[in-house]
Amino acid sequence: MDITRNSLHLPKDAPPVTIPCCIKTTNLSLFYGKKAAFRDISLNLDRNSVTVIMGPSGCGKSSFLSALNRLSDFIPCCEVEGSIHLDGESLLEGSIDRTVLHKRVGMIFQKPNPFPMSIRKNITFPLREHGITSKRELEARLVQVLVDVGLWDEVKDRLDTSALTLSGGQQQRLCIARALALEPEILLMDEPCSALDPISSGKVEELILKLQARYTLVVVTHNLSQARRIATHAALFWVKDDCGCLVECGPADQVFGSPREELTAAYVKGMKG
Amino acid sequence: MSLWQKDKAFLFVLSVCASLAGVISIFIFFFLAKESVPAMAGIGLSQFVMDETWFASENQYNVLPLLWGSVLVSVGAVAFATPLGILSGLFCHFYAPSAIAGFYRSMVHLLAGIPSVIFGFWGLVSLVPLVARIHPPGPSLLAGVIVLGIMILPTIMVILDDAIANLSRLYLNSTVALGVSKWGALKGLILPNLRKQVGVSILLGLARSIGETMAILMVCGNVVRFPTSVFNPIRTLTANIALEMPFAMNVHRSALFFTGLIMMVLVAILMSTAQTRTSRQA
């Protein structure tokens, strides 16, 4: 699918270009000082897919996500090698406009972390920072994203109370709404359900399936059955020589149904990891 | 001895130690109150606010100029140190390279360890002449505010540094991931949520500075009067006690204890307000 959008690279006023759509990493490695978190990961993320990244702790799943939206730049001594292309544009070379990058590639963290302000402000504060000041527009996006994450009916009468009064599951959905308000194309989710109870976790899963129609999602999870329920594509990371690597990736049916690697077969049967 | 008995013995030692610490401050309070009774009875409370000034040899015991001196110099010091604490905290966390931030922090911690007489000495030989050059006489409210401000900076800085670290650990990643600029996060998220801690650091800074004696005594000139400008010398409650206690007798001595009691009540109010504010946050 081709889509028209603003370029990542400066200057901002360059005319929008038409480019094919996806994230593609080639031989991507990430180092904390001298220690590699993962090495040589080449992965394509298709538009409107839910790619689930699975694997044991310490195999570099979260680090991989943080490289995709360059949050890794903010970790001291963290170096990224290889290449990442977002719609054909390199993320690692040249000066990129972070505001545009983070608007296009949203991120949800493991622990729900709404800001200590009202529910309304949680959504409108980042929007204002991105230059949206019209009250009508702010209100419209607020309602839209809260409806999208299924939170509207639960919070419509208390939009001005603190977001910290919400339950854990509601907080996580608010964080997803906050990211959606910026109209991203890609959402990176780092174990979005691991801090939630089964019912809240189920709601977030439903949401992920719903969002697939409009967004490209990358979800890191430890939960194999959850991975089976939500994935259209799956990737298995593993630790080899104390460093994360990619074992296998492909459409979910293939990875779960007829894996090519023995390790994957053992993992999806629940015999390993 | 069985384990249970050991536990009981240990509990006994702990309770004695804990109650000792609590009882001491109560004893000090009663001691001050007891020693102030002759003054309250002999001079009468009205004289403490109605007399022309504080001049013990002529039986003048107005505490208001002293109290006013203490309040002014403390409030001034807090007003001087708080913005410095906030801005340096933000600089350390958001803009300074970590080596510079680390160096700055260790310098501030060192500042906390410098004895107050050294601050007074520095104020006397460096700051007071400097103030005198702008406006004589030199020993003044302004000199006191600056010296005291530098002395309480570590208290304020440490509280705010901690609060900023906490907030940025919790929220900075999310603001970055949402494409919010550093300045945007500071203005919209960090500063508004820092208000409570700023309040607490102001209260603790006040409590600390209202009790400071030595440095103030050395740079403030110690003239009993209501100042009309920052260049006027002042005398604080604490400096007054330190100056007059060595030769005070009878009612005069008791009057000094009474001023000590006022100080203790003031500090107790400030500390307990700070404490309730902190616990309410938790």
C-alpha cells in the first residue's frame, strides 16, 4: 500500500512523498557498552500486521523495540549498528526529526504510566506539544481515541479527575489512547499486559485485534497463548552466546503450525522457554 | 536463652532507645518553659511586645525586632536558595552531561558538611566588605541572607534533586516516546508536579535557617532594630541568645530562655507542617 506523508528527515517543509510502507531492519545490532543485547536481526514488519516477538528474558526483545523508535539514544553508552528503514527512509543515518518519528511510531510500556494529571490532559498535553491548539480538534480527538480503546463509557463523566484514580487496565488503555491520539502508523508494545489482571489483559488483547485494521503493531510478550491469539506474524528471539538473536520469523500460522527450526517447535509446544 | 526470649530482650532495648530519643525533645521543651517562667511572671508577656526595644540593662525586653530579624533573614535565605535549587536540579537532570552533574552534586554535598563558623568567617572577610562597597556599613541583612542561602542550599537541592529524579524516572521515557520536547516535559509535567516538594523544601529550609546562629552572628551586625533596607544590620533571636547568655543574670537570663522557647515552637510548627505534607504525599 502506498501512502502520502511527511518525511522523517529535515527540513520539515519538504513536500510529502509517496513511499511504500513498512519497517525493515537489516543486520541490526544493539550494544550496551561492549556487551551486545542482540546481534544481526533482520526483520520486516508489514503494514496492518500484528507481529509478536517472543522469547526468554534477556534475549533483547525490549531493546529491539527501543531501537525501532530510537529511544535507545537516551540510554547512556547504548550503540545501534545495522540499518532500520521506515518506509524506505533510514532511521539511523543523518539527522531525523524526532518529533515526526515519535508521532509516527508510538510506544506502550510494560507498566501503565499515565501522567499525574487529569484523564483529559493525559490525551491533550502531548497533542498541544505537537502544535494542536484548537479546542474543537482537541476535544474531537479526545473522544475519538477514548471510544477507540473502549474507555469512553467508563470515564466520560470524570474526564477531569486524576488519571491515577483509574484501575491498572484502564490506565494501560488510557496510555494506548494517548499514543493513538497522535495518529501513529506503528505501535510498539512492550509486554502491554504483563502488569494486568486476566480480565484487563483480555480487554487489551481485544483492542490489539481491533487496532490491527488501522495500525501496524509490534507486541513483545512472554505469554505464549496470548501470542497465538493475537499474532498475524511471529518472531522468536533466543539467547545464544550471551547475546540475543533471531531464531525464526514468519506468518503466525507457519511459526506456530509448522516451524522450520527445532527450537521454535519446542518453544511453541511449551517445552522450552 | 530461647529465641523468643532473645527477641523479647532485643525489643526491650529497642523500645528504650526509641523512647529516649522522643523523651529528650519533650524534656528540652519543658526545661525551656520552666526557665522562662520567671521572665513571664516578672516581666509579663505584654512587655515582650510593648517595650521600646531589647536592651536588658535598662529592662527593655521587646522580642519583636529580634523575631522580625530572624524571620526576614530566613525568608530571604529561602527566597535566595529555592530558585537556585530548582534551576540547578533541572540543569543536572535534563541538560548537564553526567560528569558535570555528578561533580556539581558532590560539591553541594560537600557544602552541607562545611561548619557554619567557616561560612561566617568567609562572609566576614569576603562578603561583608563587598556589601560595604555597594552600601555601608557592610554587616547587614543582605549579607546574612546570602550566607544563610548558601548554607541551606544543600537541604533544598537534595530534596528537589530527589523529586526530579523520581518524576523523570517515572515519566521521561513516555514523554520522549510521545515526541514531547524536553522543555515541553519540564513545563507541562515536571514543574507542576514539583510544587509539593518545593513546599516541603521551603519549610525545611526555613526551619534550618531560623535556628542558624554562628554565621549569622558574624555577618549581620547584631544591632537591635527593625531594618528599613537590606543594607541595615539586624540581630536575630539566636544571635541574641549567643551574645547575651554569657553575662545574663536572673530575669534577663530567663527572658533569653523565653526567646529560646519561641524559637523552639516556631521550628516545631515548621517541621511538623513539612512532615504532614510529606506523609500526605506518600
